Amino acid sequence: MATAGKEIEPGAEDLQVLMARQPIYTKSQDVAAFELLFRDPNGNFVEGLADKDATLGVLLGTYSSISKGGEVQSLPCFLKVTDSFLLDHDMPDLPRNSFVIEILGHSKFTPALIDRVKSLAEQGYRLALADYDPLDERFAPLLNIVHVLKIDIQKLGLDNLPGILQKLRPYQLELLADKVETKEEFRLCLEMGFELYMGYFLSKPEPVKGKKISGNKVLLIQLLAELQRPNATAQSVEQIALNDPALTYRILRVVNSAAFNLRREITSLSHAIALLGMDQIRRWVMLFLANSDGNKPDDLTRNMLQRGRMCELIAEMTGRDEAINHFIVGLLSQLDVMLDIEMSELMSQVPLHQDMKAALIKREGSYGQILQEVEHYEHGEFEHLQRLLDRHFYEVAYRHSISWATQVMQALQEAA
């Protein structure tokens, strides 16, 4: 694999803005769209879309991409715009099916702005309204114009929502529950009839007391333990893998996929180790350990892959030792969610170096520092970044990680 610095060097497609994406989920926890999180309060980024084909290409080609059932698809992106931007600039001629224009709730809803929003609706744009407040009459004129209403469930309170939703029924809006932080909140919103959901509820574990790693995950743990052993050989690793031929076949399918761009087919695990080395096989054993057995949404695996890759890239670009260990820490940082086992309990069952365990449990050390940095970036908390790199490298590393995770998800889904 090429070094990170060469792979992701900013160039013609440097967006000049820190940007991340947050999934918007359906009732079945599939990703329906992405909200773009970016730092440009003056709306200059949106304005720049009018004359920067490369920027628009990046958004449509990477930020909107997702792998579903082994096929790469493009999903709509919610694009936040300020009232001043809407009134002072012409909206770039964006593909109508690729973007949802999101009007912010703290906008000044003047007659001029309402006319502008009406005009956008007439031009075929899909519109969302954020931060709805039922006690604020300013929102009323827009309810007959917009298509999606975003409701902050923490701000309005779950107990108050049934009455609010009852009053909104005549408008026939698509309702989006925002700031859904737990699985219980998701279930309650589901019962109330919300169609769309945002928040970090998928990233929170629901630990089952005393639960142990089971199924083919036990074999993967055995493989991982062998790969960590200084005297391990290709043959000793393969001997363990042969206990589950189906799992070995799936690992080889993925390794042979476009994710590695190999010129010759790899036919055995020992062959793979000879060609790629122990570290790369350790990467793929970790990947299968993190892959869902079918009871968790695909987006969790996708995020684990993306986070692991971004941790690895930042480690390489900042000259840290053992960049692949940063990949492993990033990848496993949500294994507690995947397996519904507390992280501290999980670490007692997984053979990892102590400093990696400390990063996963307490966010300590070099591994913990980079993991936290990536978590802040993913959440759009750009003000908390420690700036370990020039700011443009963060966005390009993030974008590269999305592309890599999409490619690997495609290979995993094809191998299933």
C-alpha cells in the first residue's frame, strides 16, 4: 500500500474547508442521506459550488457515496444555508436529486426570505427546515413550503413530542428526529412516527452483562493472538484458520478484491502472508472481527472502517510508529457497540498491547490522542482539533477514508 502522504496530498480537489458528513437514517437504520458538516459561516463554501466543478465532483463522487449490497450508490446530501446567503447570492444550479437545501432555524424569516424559499421550491429543490420551535410563530409560513422538518428532540423534550406532532400532521411533512442519542430514544421516536433520524444512537453500546465473544469471532481472536506472537509463521496462522474454511474463504475473497488491487490471485492464507506480510493479514482479521454478523446496521461497520483508516493516515503523516496499530485502535473503538460488550470487559478478551487497550478504554497515549482527533473530526467538532496537521490534510484524509471504506464495504458485501 502506498504511503499516506503520497496518496492524499491536497491538490486540485482541495476543498479549502473542513468538512465531514453525518448519516441520516431510515426507520430500518439504513442510511437515506448525509448532512454535510462544514466550517464556513459566511456561506462562501456553498457559493463556490457555482464555479468549482472539481468541488461539486468531490461532493457527488465521495461525500454522497455508499456501498449497499455490493453496489456503490449516491445518496442526497443536506446542505445548510444561511438566510444572508440565500438573499445575497444566487443559488448554484445544483442537481436537484443530489442535494436537500437546509434552512437554519435561527434565520430571520422576513417576507423576502419566505419568497426566496418559495422560489427554490418552485425550481424543484427539496427543502428542509431545522431547529423547529412550535412556540415560535415565525416558522408557520414555511411549514407549507418545506418538505422535511428537522426536530431537535433534546431541546423540545420527548414528553412534549406527541402533542407537537399531532399539530404538524396537516402539513404532511417528512419528520426528521435530530439529536437521537440512545437506542431507547430511537425506539420512542419510531413509535411516534418519525420517518428520518439523526444522532449518535448507533454508536452507543447496549452491554449484556457477562456476555462473551462467540461464534467465528472466537476463531478470529485466536488468529489475532497468533498474529501477535513474535515467533508466528504463515503456516501456524493458516493452521488455525483451517478450523473455519468458510471464514478463510471470505477473508481471501476480500483480500483478492479491488481493495488491494492485486495482479495475481491469492489462493491461501499462507500465500497472502508471503505476499502482503503479517501486518496486512492482521488488518483483515481485525476487519472481520469488526464486521457485523447480521444483527447490526451496515453503517456501524462502515464507520469503524472509516475511522480506522483515518487514524492510520494521520499516524503516518505525523510520523508515528506502527501506523497499522492506529488503524486497529480506530477500527476497534466501536467493537463494544458491535458486540454489545462493555469495552473494559471486551479488552480482557481481546489480545492487544496494553497501550492500545488504554487508548480504547481511556483515550490515553499516542493511540488515544489520534483516536480522539478523528472522533472530533467525524462529529464536525472542528474547534476541538489539536491541529496535529495542516488543516487541509484532515479533510483529504477524511475523504480518502470514506472512499477506502466504501471500497472495502463493497468487497465485504460481495464476499458475504
